[in-house]
Amino acid sequence: MKRALFAAAISLAVVSPGHAADTVRIAHVTDFTGALAPYAEQLHIGMKLGFEYATDGTMTVSGRQIEMSRKDSQLDPARARTLVEEAYGEDDAHIVVGPVSSGVALATLPLAEEYERIIIPEGVADAITGSSWNRYVVRIGRNSSQDAVSNAVALGEPGICVATIAQDYAFGRDGVAAYRESMEAAGGSVVHEEYLPLDATDFTAAAQRLFGALRDREGCDKGRYIFSIWAGSTNPLGRIKDLEPGRYGIQLAAGGNTLAAMVGYADFPGMEGAGFYYYESPENEVNRWLVEEHFKRYQQAPDFFTAQGFSQAMAIVAAIRKSGGSTDSEDLIAAFRGLIFASPKGEMRIRPDDHQALQAMYHFRIEAENRDNWFADRTVTAGVPKLMRTIPIDAMSIPVRN
């Protein structure tokens, strides 16, 4: 193995007043408190492991020590802005990473432009590298269009008919727009779009409209699907399944998710979709190291956002090396544009147009299995996303929306 395994995690220094000139200062400002706290912890663990791997355990890049502070934005946009200002203005951070909430992240983006410093938001909304983007914004995680397009590529072909259900705001509408464009490019058809309020809990009437749009439609000889783009705990798939879409020859489809959410996918054996990361899908040296070390240190599998945090660290180190060790913002912008770097998902590259990282995605089929290694404290019956194929970067046309 190219890199030695380290017996214990190496701690990153905490930023303090009076910084040495030879440090690289990174502030992780994300939502460690609130509904997204599990995502934030995964991201933080992933970043620590990613810096360790990328620097061979030295925690230095181009002769400079990496310092990372941790600041809790608590899902509060105003608090996040204050903490980002503190990071740039008082801590003299070269790079801010986070927050993971898209809404909170969007509130912080203007500060990067004001302070002329790099920010790496962790949220998924298209607007982050779209309508709200500025030249100091770099995103290593996926955007909602990548989720949607990969799912269309996974299923799309002539003779496929799809009805979509999504939440009625930018996340849902942008996702469906990207999904429709990609599905039609593959020869399939989106025949109906259903939008519901963010807090919707009754899906019966919507399900009947979805069924009506699909059940008697001609030209759907390769399959009829309902595809869901939904965030939160009230996912409509369960209620739609209860109404027996199979009697009309209709199948369900959805994207990947965190391990905790995929436990619920055990109710949907055979369901297909595409996802950002599942630890058993990628086959490469970086992912092997991540999986082995994560099991060793935390007695459970790395998750969706662990891989994203790891990739963020890998991109930062690669950009600083490309810049010749500089953390000047203009040098970093030049380094990030077109950057190609290794990650647990394989090679990733940053699109110069909007600084969005392009990456492979994974077409899966759900199988229900008992798993005693997903979580350290319990065994679960889960919907395991068995890999059908890796969808390469060049197979997905991701819209540039700025």
C-alpha cells in the first residue's frame, strides 16, 4: 500500500491569535448543532482524515502547517455570517469551509467576496454555484443538478416514462429541470411534474395524479417510473408505495442518501437510482484507505458526507501545492480552476466556469440486507445500494447556471 496507516488520528492545530506566517489557516464553519449536525460531524471527520492522507500524516503542505478551527453556525444564517466574518477578520483564515445547510451557506457567500477570501460551501443548492456564485466560491460537494442528472442517466432510454414529485422551491424545481433535460437527452420522457409544499405530509392526491399520468400512457414500453426529489423526514415514497403503484406497472426511483436514510430503503427492494457515494462502490487506493481507517477508528462505515469532507481536504492540499505553496486568494483561484485531484470517488476536476467539482456518480439497485457494520452500536436491516455501474463525469451534462 502506497501510504502507511496511522495508528491514531493526528490532531489538527486550533487557530489562535498571533499566527505564524508559515501556517495554512482553515475555518470549518458549519452546522454542528441542529438537524444537520450528523452531516457536519461526518464532514469534519472526513476533512481531518483527508488532510492526514493528503500530507502523509505530516499535516503540512509545501512546508506550512495546516491549522483548522471549528465553529458552530447552528443552522442560523445570521450566526454563520458573524462566524465567517470572525474567521476572515480576526482569525485571518485563508479558507472558510461550510456551512452544510444550503440556506445558511448562501447567506455567507457575499462575505467571501467582501473579504476577498476563498469559501468552500458544503450545501447542495444549485444557486451556490449558480445565481448566488462569486469568484471566491469553490464547491467540492455535488450540486442538486448532479443528483438529478445522474439519476436520469441511470434510467434514461427511449421508452422510459417518468413522473416526478418534488418540493416546491428551488431545490425541487431546479432538480426536476435538470432531470427532465437529461432524461429527454437520453430518449426518455418526463410526462408529469408534481410539486408540493416543503411541509407536505399527505401525498394521497398527488400519488393519484402521478398514477393517472403514467398508467395508460403509450410509448412507455421500457418502463414507467415515479422519481422523487425530496429532502426531510416526510419522504413521499412510503405513502406512494402503500397505494400499490405496481398494479399499474409503475416503479419507484430515488437518489442515494446517508446510511441512516438508506435504512428506510429496505422497504424498496429492486428500486434503482444514482447516488453520490456509498463506501462499497468506489474501487481505488484513496477509498480503501478511508474505509479501513474509518472502521479502525470509529468502528463503523464512512458515510456520504465523510467522503465529501475527505475530498474537500484533498482539493485544498492539491490547490496549495499547485499554487507553489501560496494561500493568496488570487493564486488559489487560479489553482482551483481546472484542478484535477484524487478523492475517495476517484479523480475529480473543478470546472473553471463556476468552480463546481465534477465527479463520478453511482447507479445502484436496492437490496434489503442485515448489516452489523454500518453503525457502531447496532445491527440494521437496510436498503443496500448495490453498484450496477459507475457513471463517469463525461456521461453527465451538468448545467452551468450562473
